[in-house]
Amino acid sequence: MTTISVTEDVKEALLKVASELQLKLGRRVDLNEAIRYLLMRGKKDPELLEEACRPIPEFELAYEELIEGRREDEERARRKYGV
């Protein structure tokens, strides 16, 4: 086991995370487990992000419908308000 030095405010924050984990899990949690939780929580899944950001196959059709609806709204406003 290795010893690390942290400032008092970091120690307090880490203890708070550990206590929240204890409440969530219903068992004792040591600082090592709290640090592991914080490290794992920060990991990202690039494949999942890429999949979520990929446009849907029907995007082009939906976009064209949106643009056409906007044109119709603007034309109605022009006729109604003379703008």
C-alpha cells in the first residue's frame, strides 16, 4: 500500500464522497474505494458517444420537412401581417 498526501480540503471532499457512497451502497467504504469510484466515474465510452452523436438515417428527410414548415410559417406571417 502507498501513502499519498492531500490537502485538508481534498481530504474532506474525499470523506464526503466516501460517506455518500456508504449511504448509497449500505456498507462501509474506505477512501481507496472512494478514489476508485471517482476515477471510474470520469471514464468515457468514445464508441457510445459517437453512436449517440451520429445522425439518424431519416435526418435529411426530417430536416427538409422542418425547413419547408418554416417557409410556410414565414409565408403565412407575410400574408397576415404584410411583413
